[in-house]
Amino acid sequence: MKLREIAELLGSPGERFHRSDALSRCYSIDDLARRARRRLPAAAYDYLEGGGEDECTLRRNRSALEAIEVTPNVLRDVREVDLAITLFGARLPSPIILAPVGGPRLFHHDGELAVARAAATAGVPYVVSTLSSVSLEDIARAATSPLWFQLYVWGDRGISRNLIQRAQQAGYEALVVTVDCSVRSKREREMRAGVTLPTPRLTARSIVEGARHPAWAWHFLSGERLAFPNLDVGGDSRGSMQELGRLFDGSLTWDDLDWIRHSWRGPLVLKGLLSADDARRAVDLGVEAIVVSNHGGRQLDHVPAAIDALPAVVDAVGDRAEVLFDSGVRRGSDVLAAVSLGASAVLVGRAYLYGLAAAGDAGVERAIEILDEELRIAMALSGTTRLTRGSPVVGSRPSVASE
């Protein structure tokens, strides 16, 4: 073999470096999850992975998505596939939205700031949680792509009104009210792992886990104390478990939508609905969008898989509001299935958090790239080039066919 041919096989130094990059060898969300598992101590990973009680809903979300069948149409010109959608009058590059998650700094020291940077690179919306580990104002200052704010309604409605005002002043574009957390669920995997938020408890096990994950431990111990700064009450931003109890006090009702609607200028989104009757009532009360979600299987166990509940909600709402989908997304084909069954867009949570834990903002970017790439391939192989709500895949699960 000639020297030139050997050089071509070896590639340039830059190419060799790229090929050795661990992220470039993550070809799926599951690959990112495995890398995240190696980088996180057990308690942090159990918090990321866990669900409610026996985790039946957690497993059901995935099995229901995996049961969907797509019958493709062949011999279509799919050289140019367009992932873009229009939502609330804005054009977005793909139907993917980064879902709200509490305490991302538990997974990576840059937390929400890393997610905001990755969202900006991809041009996708990022929904910031009430329980964010960086203040909503600091995230807004770092972000250049659309931000939405997710609201948990406190028993003290004055605190909730203050949060709405802060989000409005910081430039958040939509308000997402989570309605499936009237009380906090029993999350046994977290309990067994000894997860305490916002500050993990120091135990013999946590010390051993920290020693086994020195990079994570170094950043956690040397960085700013993990807290929930949006819950700053009386100058105390530590967000104790007692304060979280004041959040999930069971008092949120339909009557609260009236003052929330009048307090917020912009799209109002309700997250956590599975019932067609609830969806109709929400739209009657002026909600612009509904997120069909079971909280990723983290709240009430034994509820329907979110994808199973989606078609009935879409039928109930019609064209009066946008219907978004959340819970269980791991593949671009999952995104295609949700849009095909009537969703306008899809929220992903654990999928991008695996990337965050694996490599910060670069890992989140990689998660979005993987989902976009898989969605583009799924669209092409199913014989469609554009995403339209209820199309290109029509029908009901488990047998879904393309137009």
C-alpha cells in the first residue's frame, strides 16, 4: 500500500481527534444515557431515571411508543426533508422543545445555563422550571432562543403571582402551568437512594460515590451551593423540603386559571393532562396549548401512557388550541409518531438530561442532533418531506400508516 493511501486511511490529526471524541460515538439517546450513568453518582442518576412507586407508568410510556407501527409509502421524492414547524406564530427549526426539569445542576455544574446555550445553538425553545437551580433571570440573560417558564402554583398565591411577574419582565414567551403535581408523588427509587433536594445528604454511601466520580464531586463541592433560587422567600433561597411542601399543597383548582390567565400576557399552556374532558375545559377557559403528559411517569403510577391518551385529547380540542406531547421520547421516530397522532410539537426531558450529564452543553446539543437526525430519517423512510399536525402518519396505535 502506498504512503498516500495509508495517510488517507489514518486521516488528518483533526479527523482522528474528532473520531476519538466520546460524543461522536454516541449514536443514540441510549448511548448518552450510558455515558451519563458513568459520570453521575448513583443518587443523582436515580433521581434522573426514577418514576413513581412501582414505575409502571414509566415503563408503559416506552412500551406504548415502541408498539406503534408505521406503514411507509415508497417511491416518493424525499431528497429535501423539512423538520420546521410553526408554533404560536413563530417558525421553529424542528418540533422539539426542551422540557422543564428541576435541579439540573445535580447532573452538571453549569445546569440550566448549559441547556440554554445548547437550545440557542439549536434554535429550539427551552422551558425553565420553577425548581430551576439557576434563577430565571440569570437563565434569561444567558439565552438567545425562546424561553418558556413552567409554573408550580404555591399555596401562597402571592408567591406565584410574583413568579409570573418575574418571568414576564425577564422576557419569557409562554407560561406553562403544571397541573399533575397537586401533591408530590411517592418516588421510591429516590427514597432508597437517599435523594434529598436541593442539597444531597452526606452519608457514607455518598462519600464513596463521590470518590468514584471525582469530576462530578469536585464541581459539586467547589461550586455554588445547589439551591432553588426561584423559591426565594424572605431572603432564603435554599428551597428546603419544607418549602417544597408549601408548593405541592393540593390547593390548585380550575378557579386558579382565571387569575393566571389575567396575570400573564402571552400563550398559556397547561401541562399534565390525559383526559379529553379536562382538555375541553381548559380550552373553554382560554388556554392556548395543552401538553399531554404523565410527568414522564414520575407522578401517579398506573395512568395511561401519554401517547395512548394523545388522540382523544387531539379530537376533543380540535383546532381551538395547540396540543403538545411529553413523556417517554427517546427516538426521532417517537417524535414522528406524536406529530402524526396530532401533536404540534414534542417536549423531551430525560433525553437531553443524559446529554447534559454526559458533556454539558455539547451533550445537550448532541441529544438534539440525534433526535433531529432520526426524525429526518424516519420522515424520509415513511415517504414524507414536511410535518403537518395529524400527518404524514395517520391512524391509531398499534397500527399507524402513512398517507
